[in-house]
Amino acid sequence: MSLLFKKNKQTEAQIDEFLDLVIKGGLIFKQAVRYYLQGRIEEFEGHLKELSDTEEKGDELRRQIETKLYLRTLIPESRGDVLGLLESSDKVLNQTTETLMQLSVECPVIPEDLHPLFIDISDYAVSAEEGMVKAIRAYFRDLAAVRDHVNKVLFYRKEANKSAEKFKRAVFSRDLRHSHKIHLRYFAYHVELIAEEAEDVCDRLSIATIKRYI
């Protein structure tokens, strides 16, 4: 991260720590979805608690970083872009946590033969989240690599959309109560939304990268 934080290693370390939490959140979510589908509810709830704690740590760390960027006038020419990237990345982590929380609260009954498709949506969404973090790290360390990571995020977002569409079509083609179909569509959409949020971060990141070149 030396390109922007040559004189402040503590801020650099905190941003790295924050991004580590975003990655951790995605991995916890990914495993928790598998536990839910396997009916291992105690382990699922344990992962939900861990994800909630991770989100809280991320929120607190983001606020600390933002305070330093404002009060110490660090990287004034790029401060707004860095703050925007932190806030939008935090929204991705929040979306991940909120989706898992709603699984715990609403307990949707997902037909067993549709489990692989639901896992696909989750895996692609988390891959998009991980690619987003790699793109942000590249913004600080290697601008030339940002585009490659952003393109991977776009790929995983599209795959998440495709899997979500397959899931929804399969659900609505079945002889289920309409309320049940809507319930399942809701959860596919919200898992898919994690990838959409990651793409939004990368859109912001692409603009910030162009500004660094000017």
C-alpha cells in the first residue's frame, strides 16, 4: 500500500486489516450456507455469530481509519476516493451479514435438489467479494493490476446472476405455494445482491484508478 501511505504505516496496516475482515466475512458466509442446507443449525448459528462480530469489528475499524484520514489530512488528493471505497466495501460486508441473519430469522425451506444451485449463487457472490478486495489492494499497490481484478469481479457477478436466474426459474416451475416461491426468490436475490454490491464498489474503484493516472 506504499503508493499512497509512504509516511503512515499504521493507516496502511489498518486498511489491510479491514480488507482482511471483508474476506473473512465472505468465507464465513460461504461455509454457513452449507451448514444451513445440511441442517447443521447449531454450526450455522455459530457462524452467524462469528460473522456478526466480524462486521462489528469492520465497522469500528472503518470509523477509525476515516477519522485518521480526516484529522491528519492524509493523502488529501485521494482521500475522498479512499473513504468512498471503504464505505462501499463495508456495505458489501453488511449485505453479507444481513443475508445470513435473514436466513436464520426466516428459515426458508429450500428443496434439496436445488441446494447445488443455491450454493453456486453463494460461491459466485463470495468470489466477487474476494475479487473486489484484490482490486482494492491493487489500487494501493499496483494500479496496472486493478483492471484485471475488476474484470474477474464482473465475471463472477454475471455467473451469480445466471445461477440465480436458473434457481428462480426452477422454483417458479414447481408445484409450490406462491408464497413459498416468493420466499425462495427473495433469498436468491439477496445472495445475488452481494455480487452486485461488489460490482458497484469496482465501478467506483475504476473511476478512482483513472483519476490516479491523470
